Amino acid sequence: MEERAMTDRKQTKTVSIGNRKIGGGNPILIQSMCNTKTEDAEATVSQILALEEAGCDIIRVAVPTMEAAGALKRLKQIHIPLVADIHFDYRLALAAIENGADKIRINPGNIGSEERVRAVVDKAKEYGIPIRVGVNSGSLEKELLEKYHGVTAEGIVESALMKVRMIEEMGYDNLVISIKSSDVLMCIKAHELIAEQTAYPLHVGITEAGTVRSGTIKSSVGLGIILHQGIGDTIRVSLTGDPVEEVMTAKQILKTLGLRKGGVEVVSCPTCGRTRIDLISLANRVEAMVTEFDHLDVKVAVMGCVVNGPGEAKEADLGVAGGIGEGLLFRKGEIIRKVPEESLLDALREELIKLG
């Protein structure tokens, strides 16, 4: 398959969310969602700051109560845009906007009457913030289920575009669209369809993807195929676990596709009978250590064999290869020096520091 350049991305409208922009060829931004109680502002801010450190660009919080809506203003000490997630009660959307949300996520279908949707749209227009129109496969209207004989990609797309047209008719087009399904192939098809029918930026994700292990696989496959077609302006990896895992996975997906540069890429061999070092532990420790070098754009190899390791990983900027009680530190396949096994991690860190 031909390699797709970043310039091949489908061009969409630019939408500002706080101090960030999505669409219009801007970098694909990473989102996550807090799993703290929004009413607990201290815990929520703490989690958001950790997510910022991990590389999160936009954060969403649940707003199920008026207390949660009121807490948003206490969250504004963070440094990334804040999105309020609203279900059912339009008054929560109004309060969230008034308390500082940089964007709101609604499904107009569960907000209620057209008058209530209009109230939300008018408030968003007053404050100049975008609305993310979100439709999930589990929320399709009865008439669409009947029309398409169940949940289908075509039905998801039609539902989303119906809601978009409703808001457009109310005089507002500061919109982002998300269409999600836990069925990876259905989600891919839905994004392919909608990308041909709208110029609004798309928020892409596989909903209810699962645990860290299974959810990472489903999200990587689904997002990888969608993004490789040039579709998508912001992504969220949905995992049952620590939201930091969502951000780290999203970063790796973007880097793998060549859609995000910077940071240290760690490659490691899968181990075999020639391995004479605790490679699994070393690779995990290297991966954790290099997070402090996000300003670098280098590849680091962790290899289990001093005989073949440096040669096999000659494309890496730096690397270590383990032996019996000692290892080799190498650069672009050329050996720099031997290092005791217990000092390999520190030696590698010293070399990364030298790179700036």
C-alpha cells in the first residue's frame, strides 16, 4: 500500500477549541476523558494535569449534575481546552457554557425538543464555543433502525447529518462531528461515508473499545485504517482503565502513522533463545525512562543479543544490546562501549541527555 503523506488529509473546516484548533490541516489532536467525579474539582484537576503531562491536547469531563456544571469554573486552572459532556438535560449544557466550557458535546436526539436544542445552540453562539455533535451506534432513532434493518454505518451517518442540519438551520455552524461504534468495521465504513458528505472536522474513536489490552488493539486497527485514509482531525482512544493509557496509545498510533513527530520511539526484539539478559524488564524500564525526552525525535533500540543486536538495529539512533552480565551501548549500529548490565539504563539515559 502506498505511503500516505500528511498533506493527503481530507481538508475540513477549522474549528477553535479554547487555545487549540482542529481541522483545516492542523495537527491531529489527542483527547481523553476524566474518570473522576467532576464535582471533585481537586481530583479532576490533578488527573487533567497528569494527562497534560502525558500529551493530552483536549480534555472532556462528564456533566451529569448542576454541581458538576458549577465545578467547571474551578477546573480552569488547567492548560488545555475543557469539553463538557452533556446527556439529556439541556439546562446542564447552558450552565456548562456559562461556567467556562470551551466546547460542549451533545447528542441533539437526547436533549429533547427543538426548542431545548435551540436554547443550547443560542448559548453556544453567544459564548462563541463549538458544539460537538455526537452520535453512537447505540443511539440510533427508531425510524433509521427500521429503514436500514438494524444498526448500520449508513444509519449512523444519516443520523449525524440530520442533527447537523438541524443546528445549521438554527444559524450555527461552529461544529465538530463524531460518529462512533464499538464495531470496528462499521466504524471505519461510517467514517469513509461521512468524510465524503461533510467538511466539518471529525472526532474519531472506537467507542466502548474494551480493556487496555483489547481496547488498544481495536482502537489501533480502527483508527489506523481511518487515519491512513486522511480522515480525522482529533482522536480519542476509549479504554477501560487509566486515561493516561488512552493518551499514550493515541500518541503511539499517530507516531506509527507518521502523523505526529517528536518523542523517543522505542523498538525492541521479541526475545529468543539467544537472549542473555532480562530484556522484558529492561525494555519496559527504557520505555518509562524515555518519556522525559519528548523534546527529542529519535529511535532507541533494546536488543537481547550482543552478536546480532547492533546490526539488526542499525537504523536506531541509540541502542543497547544485552549479554551475560554486561551489554553494549551502540549508535547507528556502531558500538560505543561495553556497560555492566545493571548500568545499561543509566548509560542510555546519559547518551539521550547528550542529544539535548
